Amino acid sequence: MNSTSSTSDIGALEALIEQFFALGQDAVGNRDALAAFHLFRAALESGEVRSAQPDPSSPTGYRVNTWVKRGILLGFRLGVLTQMSEASGDRFPLTFVDKSTYPARRFVPEDNIRIAPGGSSVRSGAHLASGVVMMPPAYVNVGAFVDQGTMIDSHALVGSCAQIGKRVHLSAAAQIGGVLEPVNASPVILEDDVLAGGNTGVYEGTIVRSRAVLASGVILTRGTPVYDIPNNTVYKGTASMPLIIPSGAVVVAGARAIQQGPGKEMGLSVYTPIIVKYRDEKTDLSTSLEDLLR
């Protein structure tokens, strides 16, 4: 399967994955199942297959491909624990143990992906597009899709199946949550030109629209209410819809006072993200410094 693969090819691959996943443990040792998985993993790495993809007809703007996560889980089922090693520049190689179906990815200069030395790793089955930069140590898990020109800074995590757009900056220690169970859960999505500040965390299928800025320490989950001061509204996720941060929003970590009970009497407050403004030229100037690192 290559960049010219047709929709029918992907449809046939989906059918194979569904067939072998349905076999459960009976798929273990099946050569045809393993061959189908290897095709599937290659399609993930090339970006032809994604766990979620743009779909204007969907309420969120994305269609979640649940069969992709079943394919990833199939890979764990088919693999066996294997000792692996990487050259480390001295006589003692780096060694680790993982499922044989998920070795670390290897890159060549022609990929135009910059991974600085110092402990970063990309698991097989993850897609990194041209121009991606990873600073050590950082990690990208299986099923993740990282688009062109994105910066993944030190101690940052891109979790399983997360979808990261073009020119995104994941600052130091930013955590983008993954999702494999439950299989029908939607992945975290950061659209183009998002800036995630240091020690931010985005989890539980949250969608961050294009050009939004998450200031240092902001944590977003499905159950996190986000207070939009400029528009005098509150954004929340529901059982059927994830939390969605609007395009261009500038989100900071804030607090709101507890209004009743012992918490009120003790003067306590709880954490909440707050949209203090929407991105403007001044914000763009302050975020353009990352271009100097590329």
C-alpha cells in the first residue's frame, strides 16, 4: 500500500482487520492476520489511514475510524514480547522489551524529520510528516498523526491515536492523551497552528481548534468546564460530544470560588480554564519565536 492507494484498497484492508480482530485469540499465530496487520501498520505510518479524519458532515468536524483502533489492538494481540536494541554511540546498546509488532520507528535524512539525540522515541504505527522536529526526550505513540512543521518539545507526549495538525507547538512537558480503550472513544485533536504551553494536558477526546493558545499549566478534559469571558459562555463536553476549544481562543489556568457548603465557608476554589481573549497580532508575535528553532 502506498500514497496512490485507493479508497477500495483501504476498504479491503478495513475488512481484513475487522475479520481478524473478530477471531480474538484464534488470530494468534495466523500468518494472514500478521500480514494484514503489517499492511495496516505501514498505512498508519504513511498517513493513508488515520484514527480520525476531517468530515464536514460530522457534528465535531471529524469522523472517528473505530476500526483503526481495533487494528492497533490486533497488533498487540499478535505480537510477542521481544528484546530490542538501538545503537547508542558506545559499546553498550540501548535495550528495551516490547511487543514484536511495535518496534521503534527509524528515520533517514530524506524523511526531513529532525529528531535530536537524547532519548526520544517514535513507536511504529505513528505518522510524522515532513518538517516535524522532536527535542529530547519526547515520545510519540502508535496511531498518532503529526502533521507538517510541528514542534514536539522536551518531555512532551503524543498519545496513541492523537491527531496533531500543521505547525503545532507542543511545549516542554505538554501531554496529549491517547485512547485505545474504549474502542469507540474519540482521540484528542489539535488543529493547525495550535500552541500548547509548558505542562499543558489535553485528554479524553478534547478538540482544540486552529490557532488556539493554551497557556502553561492548562488542563483540558471532557468534564472540564471552560469559561469564555469575551463571549460570556461556558464550554463543556458531554457523553456524546467532546470538549471543543474555539479557534483562536487564548486559554489560561484559572480558578472559580466554591459557592456552597464547607468549601465556601473555608474560602476554597477549584481549578478551571478561562478564555481571556482571542488570538491577535500581539499573540502571534509572541508565538512566532518558535520559528527560530527550526
